[in-house]
Amino acid sequence: MKTEGANNEAANLRDEIQRLKKEKNALIMAHYYQRDEIQEIADFIGDSLALARQAAKTDADVIVMCGVHFMGETASNVPPIRGAARINSATPRLAPEVMPST
């Protein structure tokens, strides 16, 4: 059971993510197998093909792809995307796992 402090921390984190999404013109895309916490903040959820198709349609400056490595690579190769990041959710911490594309 989550404590009130943990709930407040999670809410603050979600608020900060929403703020950054607007500031960076970012889009969060998650594979359907991602944890609920990731899916809750995602703009789009789907399988690899659906996410690649959605990435091709977006005008976002940054795509955060929550899925396997190749999904982030695919999103970063779709014009006119200028930046993409991938999140490896295999471990519990998120911040150190965000890896910008080069």
C-alpha cells in the first residue's frame, strides 16, 4: 500500500513530466507491455507498428519511446523528428535510463 508521501511524490513527478512535455514539445509513446505508471503518462500506447506509424505523423520536437531499443531508433529515423529518447523500464528508476539519441 502506498503512503500519502509516496502518492504526493508520484503526483509531483507526473506534473513535472507534463510540464516538460509542453516545454519541449515532447511526445511520450509506450509499448503496450510497459508498466501502468508508464502507460498513464503516455500520449500513445500500442505495438511496435502502431507506434512507428504514430511517430511518422507527429510534429513533436522530441519523442520519448518507452519500449525496446529498436523502437527508439525507428522513431528517431522518421522525418521530421529532431530528437528521440528511449526508456528502458527493466529497472525501477527512470531518470538514469533516459538516453537521448545522437
